Amino acid sequence: QDAIDKKEKRSETFKTAVHGLETDTPAPPCFSLGAGTTQTMVSYPQTEELGRRAPQWVRDNLVTMCMRCKEPFNAITRRRHHCRACGYVVCARCSDYKAELQYDGSRPNRVCQECYIFLTGHTVLEDREGKHKGILEKGAAEVSSRSLLCSSLQLLDKNGKGGTRGWFVIPQDDPLVLYIYAAPQDVRAHTSIPLLGYQVRDMPQSESRHLFQLAQSRQVFTFVADTEELKRRWMRAMARSAAGITHPEEEEEE
């Protein structure tokens, strides 16, 4: 099955590249992570193009959970698959459907439930469209594109020796909350921290690590940024949110 998946993925990637050359498709847009780095935003086919052209696949390492049911992936019981219509990374249960795709000669291909319903017009017994979304169920890519600041950071544990690296976002439409995702394309945040009332503390550089803290009463969060510049940007953004400043920061004159 691994060999089959790899062969199909290479085939789809080749078709996408050829299609892009033939139609002179522009490169997908990027958003800034700070410190001169960028992260490519994945572009998906519009609804009217679904099944008519090969999608750009979301890379496996950009997600830690199924982009449909939001269940975490693991190496044994819940593995990664790609929907051949939209390019999402989904689990086996959410991609257990076949639909004919025009870009592949109208041959049946593995697709997710949502694409199956759209392409075939059929209904399925399990329908999660009406499921209420919690506060953490905001897609990282969608939130990042409309954020005050987003980048990769490391959140240290209490003893300061280990920690979790993730994708951190302060959304424009929810500027008083810090959302933490495991990966940049995840569809649900695993943690959120209300920033209002916290104090932002600078910390001396330790072993080439750029450290700063959020503190309120006995609650302390210690973060590690990749660069000193990124650290300063996060400290400024968090300080504004902690002070209750909700409007976008205006450009300062020299």
C-alpha cells in the first residue's frame, strides 16, 4: 500500500507540474513568518474546478490531524491519505470514497467525503456538516492569512528543559487570544491562551536561544523564538493584546 500511495502521489505531482506549465499557472502566494522567512500557502481548486484539474497536495509534514474529521494521525491505526480532488490530507475513513475525475480521464479516484458528495451528488449516512465548531476549530492556514502575527515558536515545559514546537497565531478577528497549532496547515488548534492581563517579560539569551515569557499570577509561559528579531515582534504583539489593544497597529513614522 505504501508503494501504491507513493506511486500515485508522484504521478499526481507530475500531472500538477505539467498542468501548471501548460497553463502558466502562477505560484501560490506566501505569507511572512518574520526574520526573512516565508511559508507557502496552499491553493486549492475552486468549486467549479473540482475534479477538472489536479489539485496541489498539502504536504504531509504540514498537518498532524485529518483535515476533515480533525482526528490526530498515527503510524498504525490512522494514516495519512490525499484526496485526489481537493488535495487535503485525510484519514482512511474520511477518504473511503471513489469519484470520477475529469483531469484523470474520468477514472475513479480516491476522494474525501465532501468532494464525493459534490462530484457525484450522492448523500452519505454520516454527515458532519451540522456539527458545531468549538473555539479551537479554526484552520491554521485560514487564521494565519488574517493574523496580527504568526510563526513557529517553541513553548517550554515548566522545568525549562524540554518543550513543544508548534505554529502560533494571534488572529486579527480575535486579537486577545493566542492560538497554538501543532502544524501550519492543521484545521484545529490544540491550545489557546487568553492574553488579556498578562505581563510580557524579556529574558537574557541562553545557549543561543531567544527567550521571553508571559506571566500572570503564578501562571508562566516561556517561549523560544528562532531569532532575536522574531522574539521582539512577538513580545510587542503580545504586549498589545495583553493591554487590550484590539485595533491593527498603525505604521510608526521615523
